[in-house]
Amino acid sequence: MSALRKKNQFIKRLALTLFALTLLLAGLAALVTRPVQTLPYTLNPTFKDYQALLTSFKNAQKNRREQYSYKFEAGWAQLSILPPFKTPIAGYKPRSEFESILDTPCVKVLVLRLATKKMAFVSLDLLLVPPNIYQLLRQELKQSNWTQNELYMGATHTHSGMGGWASGLLGHFAAGSYQPELPLFVAKKIAETLKIAEANCQVADLFMAESDEPAYLNNRISQKSNEVFGVMHLLECVQKDGKKAIWAVYGAHATCMSSRSTALCGDYPTAFCKQLQKNENADLVAFMAGAVGSQNPTEFGKKDQVLIDFLGKELAKRANETLNKKKSVKTPRLALQKLPLKNLKQTMRLSQNWELNTWFFEAFLYAQQPFMQVLTLGDWCWLSYPADFSGVLAAQLQANLPPSAPKRVFTSFNGAYVGYVVPDHYLIRYNRHETREMNWAGANTGSLWYWLSYEILLERHHN
């Protein structure tokens, strides 16, 4: 066989091989990717599910009864959740085990009771409330008189806290190498703290306060000063013997500490809690991340521990001044309702026009059932979301609701997690990680959640 003929046969085989590979890759791409759904949110197939959720919420409101002859009771506690072994550090990227401890991570619990009703705020000094820990908690609560539906959970969202709580590929990127003993250890600590807090319940006076503090955060995507939600919310509980607990909510990411740090650190929320506890002579101060989506802390030319201490003191000072204007929670209402987002199909946005198919992306995710919660506390309405809920959406709700609508608090990371939920137009206009690889809930979810939240708050306004 001539050399020319051999060469031509080789080229032919190579061309056929490349053609086959191209077909294979094209078929694989067609199998695991799809065009981004661009229909208006009202035409989204899941819109009917959201309408059903709203109907369910409205029906529950009709059956609500005020407990005028009863007074609020409150009790609180905190315990360390630091395990007897080292863990990776969670936040920014996969990181190695911590080498030192600046702040001991804790679980903090505030139990509220009114007649036969009760609920508990639970905050973890973690990046979020890991879905597997939330699910393990169900089993731990079987040995108590509590259910998961009575818990309003959240996290400080520190990006320098314990990791190792999530298995799987995505879990590794979020929280580092999996530590199988850690989730059950934390779940048991939550149940233990809950038991102690309830045992400490006494008749208490409740107060709410709020102030707008936009100077301490910024919109890291649009850089627009009018696209932030800087409201700080404070719930104060004072028992008859004078003991006091404060539950704080604010919407700046806890990202002051550098990703290069090798120390466990609670970031500015822990510094804030320590300073406010000292200023107010309180027994407990807890922090829960608010509408943190796309909102960074303002750096003021500082970084790392210097910035942490500065923000902690400044925000604590503003909290002191805000508490001087607190108002009593007099209306005897206490109700916590869970709204399961049953048909929320998760994906990952690859570009403006393409995303991963749900079946492929969810194969790499932890098992979970996303949900929202609505807490009625006096004349206030608290809404929790399974996501980094956008500060822009919170600001739009704040601006567009009628003045007579109930006061509202928005919190993130409630025990499930579906990435960032941002306004729909952000997904088109901006190419950032929260509008691409961290946008798991789909193109219309910003509008869907805004619609549902608005309608819920309107319903509370009419009742």
C-alpha cells in the first residue's frame, strides 16, 4: 500500500472519528442543557402552584383566633456547636481545615409562647442552615414536644465558619470535605438548646424596632445606591425579672474576613452581637441574615478583623439608638405557617440563554424540599426564604406595599437552599455568579416570589 493511500485512509478515519465525537457531544449537550425559559411568570407552569399556596395561606388566616386573654412568654439559650474534631472552613471556595478559632460557633434559640401556640427562632453561626441538618433535626425532635413546623430557622451567613456539613460534589465546593459525623452532632445541639430555651420561658414583654442603615452595605452587582435594602430589625424580649434577649436581622453579607484566613470566625455578626450584648446588658443577642442577596458590607477602606470590629461596633451603636424607639408588641398573635414549594425544579444557568436540564443538575444536589415560611408576630410579618433572597426584591416590596400593610422582616437560609433569587432583569443584564452558576431556581423565580410575598403581606393587611 502506497504511503499516499495510507495517509488518505488515516485522514478519513480521523475525520469520521471527529464527526462521531461531534455528534456525541452535540447529543450530550442536547441531553443535559436547554434554552432558558423566558415566558412571563404568570405563564410559568408553576404559577398555579403558587396560587394554590396563596389560597392555603388565606384559608389559614380565616381560621386564626386572637388570644386576647393571654400574655407572651419567652425563653432563650445558646450552646456551642464546635465538634471535638476539626472541620474545613465553608465559604468562597473549598478550603482546608481551620487552624485556629477566633469565634466559637454557636446555636442560639429564642422560644415564644402564647396560650397553646409556640414557635422558636433558631440561628446558626454557619454559612446557611444545611438542608441535611434540617432533615436530621426532624428525627431529633421526635423525642421532644416540638415539630419542624414550629421552628423559624436562619444563619449568620459567615463565610469563615465551619464546613464539612454537605456531601456530594456541590457540597464539597460549598463546604469543603464532608465530615459525616458533623450534621448529626449539630442537629443534636439544636434540639438540646431548644429544650433549655423552653425550660427558661417566663412571661415577657416583646418589642420591635427598625431603622434604615443603607450606609453599611452596597449592591455589588448594579452598584446603585437605590437598589439596596438596608433596614435593620430588632426583636427585644424582656422577662419580668429584667432578663433580656435581642434578635437582630440585617442584610449585608458576612464577608469581611478574607478567603485566605485559616481561622474560624463569625465575621461582623458575631462582633455585633458581642458589642450589643455589652451595650444593652442583655443575656443573649442573636443575629439572622436578612435579604442578603447581592448585598456586600461597605468596607470603609478597612478589611478582615479591622473591618469586622468596625462594623460590629457601628451597627451595635445604631441598634442601641434604634431600640430607644422600640414599640411594644401588644396584639396577641403568634402563628407560623410553612409553604412548601413542591414543584420548584432546580437548574444552573450557564449563560443568558442556556441552562442545565433539571434532572442533570439535581443529580448533584442534596435531597431537600424547598419551602417558605410566614410568621405572624403581633402586627409584624416575618417571611423566610430558602435562598440568598435579594435585597432589591425586599426593597421593592418595602416601597410598593401600601403604608397600612403590616411591618415586615425578610430572612434567608431557612433550612433549604436554592441559590440566589434576584430580580428577573438582573439575569439578563448582569453576568455575575449569582445570576449564572448560583442561580438555581429558574428565570422567573424572582417575580414569582415577589408576587407571592406581596400577596401574603396584602392578605395580612386585610386581616
